[in-house]
Amino acid sequence: MSQTVIRCVGLSKNYGHLRAVSDLNMELREGETISVTGSNGSGKTTLMKMLCGILTPSSGEIFIEKPVGNMSQSSALIPRLTTKENYDFYGVVNSIKRGERERRFKEVAEQFGLDRFKNKRVEELTAGWRQLLSFSVAIMGEPRVLLLDEPTAGVDTLTRQKIWECIMKMAESGCAVVVTSHYQTEVRLCGRNLHMERPVQL
């Protein structure tokens, strides 16, 4: 039987008198994919931030297996660094040795076509190329859990297809994936869906 890599029990997050996430129970095993849907402001990003440790829950518990790859809505890329410099920077943050970083960058560069932009500063890249680089950074540590907050927002159809091909390949290899999306075509690619309701007043 596959191992549980994410478990949330009674998970809640309050902002003052507003409860953004309310008593959430969720479990995900190796290789499972779950889409998180809901209207803007329904708590999707709040949930993702709690899962990756950026936000502390108001109540409840989270168990999550390491390593975790995370791609947030607000890009963590450094605008004045080049594509390759950004990749190397986060490689150092993730304690990946230089030789291994070079190997992994070569792989994603070939897969996504990033090689021709490796010496271009991030601030000069289009939104689609920035998304591909952010996604490449998220998967560099070969995570057991992948948290993706609207990874294809604002990208073209071909870029969306490349990202989802990689997501499904990682799931097949045993990585558990949590992804927020507004696209029904993407939701249908996941094994199941978690629909977030609008926040409630306390």
C-alpha cells in the first residue's frame, strides 16, 4: 500500500473575525493528485501557504513528508538575476551540489527550452517563461510532495501542456501533487478535487 505523505486534521486559519479555511481534513498518498478549486478569496492560497509552512494554522494539524517542492502565485524569482543564476541560487538553498545542479538544469533546459534564455535576466522574460522557470525550480529537489498554486496562470496553451505533462510524469513516479486551478481541463486531470467554500464570519 502506498504511503501517506500529506495529512491535514481539523485544519483552520483565521484572519481576525474571518475564517479563510475551516476544519479541513485531507489525506494524500504517494502518486496521488488533488486539485483545489474555489472562487477568488475562498482560501486556496491560504491552504497552500499552510502546507508549505509559510503560514501557521490557527488550529488543527498538518503532517507532510519531505522533501517538498513549492511554486507560489507570487514568483520568488529574483528579477535582476539570469535564468541560470536563479536556478543556481535555489539549488544552493536546497543544498544541491554544483555538479548535480548542472545535470538537473540541463534536463529541464532541454525539456522546456530554457537553455536559450539561460543568460537572460528574469525581468526580461515573458510571463510564460517565468512560469516555466518557477516550475523548474519547484521540481529541482525531486520532491515527494509538489505544491503548485495556479502554475499555469497567464501562460499559453503549449506551455500549459508542457507543465502538465511533467506534473503527471512526476505523479506516476510517486510524487503527491496538490494544485490550485481555475481551469476545468486541469481539474479533470487530477485524481480528485477539493472545493473550497468562501470564508465565513466568526
